[in-house]
Amino acid sequence: MNLHVLPVRTAGAAENMAVDFLLLQRYPEPAAPRFRHYEWRGPAVTFGFGQKIAFVRDHLAADLPGDLCRRPTGGGIVDHRHDWTYALVVPRGHLLYDERASQSYRVVHECLAAALVALGQPAEVKTACLPTAGSETCAPGPGVCFQRAELYDVVNPRSGSKIAGAAQKRNKQGLLFQGSIEKNSVGAVDWDAFAETFAAALGRALGAPATETPWPEFQEHEAEGLIEQYSTPEWVEYR
């Protein structure tokens, strides 16, 4: 089985989030891992499924333009105006699907860091963290994604600044990653070369060679219905 590398698409926040979820739920070849990089039609901010909308609004600039959408995955608040965004689905039954969330997070970010290093950028996976106040664990709380690095995030080893983070959702269909690279935290990168190098690294880690694959045909009513759902105040203000 190959890693299906899908064509780049540009869309608004609700559509991008809906399509990522469809790739998890309704992919025509459910046993195949699939990967995509995508662009944003305009300024957009997404935030983790479990975050409270009041917290999100308190941490956004009052004049921040663009779309605001709740992700199907967890994680913090991500401003997508200057990032490189991707989604990866690992199907149920794959060895990585059965790993703990921290392990799957580490594997994906090791691939990402290796791709940046291959292109001459300083990058490494953060392998130590400090427990949060009142806790013996390093589990992150709600927050703004690129303000600080958590365990197994990708960081610049020279400055310690965070380069990339991701969020996950695991269900009976598979494991969805939604990840983001802050472009301003790295030097000049050929992003087309990065996409190819990153996908190849993921393919090796998954034991599924990266292969360019045409866009899947979803049933029209499923895509339209989910995009509409992700556009509603009920979804955005769910919590």
C-alpha cells in the first residue's frame, strides 16, 4: 500500500476543516494512508475542538480579519496567515494507529524535522519538557499554538523557538493529524521541495511509499453538508 499524496487545494477555513475530516471518514480507499498540503483562500484562524470560544476570542486581536473555525482535532489557536498547513490520515490497522498519541506525534514530527534539515534548515524534535503547574505531566493546556513549544514539537535548536505543531483525532476509521509550520520561524525554504521531501519521509516511516494520487470523489451531499456544518455558529461556538 502507498501513501496517497493528494493535490494541493485552496479553500476557506470551514471547507479545509471539512475536507480533512472527510479524508478520515469517507476516503474511497480506507486502507491507504493519505497526505495533503493545502492553502487558504484568505486570512484564517482555527482552534482545537475542545477549546472554549470565550478563551479563543479573548486571545485573538479584536481586528484580526478572516475566517474563524473550530477544528475536528485538538490543539491550540493557529493563525494561518503565514503557515504551511498539512493533514495526514493513518488508517485503522496500521501500526502507528495503535501507538500512544505522544508516539504518533513524535514520529510525524521526526519526519518533518528531517525534511527541513535535508533542505538546510536547523530543526529538531523537542524531547524534554517541564511539567505544568500542579501537574506531574507535560500535557499542554489550551493556548496559542506558536507561543511555546510542547513535547515533540519541532523547534529551532539554536533559538529554541517553535517551528511546527500538530493536533490529532483518533476514531474507528483512523488517525487524523492536522499540522502547521510557522514560515517566519525558518529561513528561505523551497516549499515545493519541502512537500516532496516531507511526504517521502512520511512514506518511509509508514512503510508506504509516497505516490501522487488524484483527488478522491466524495459524494456531493456529504461534502456540502459538512462544509455547511463547519460554517455555522453552532459549530464554531460549540463550547
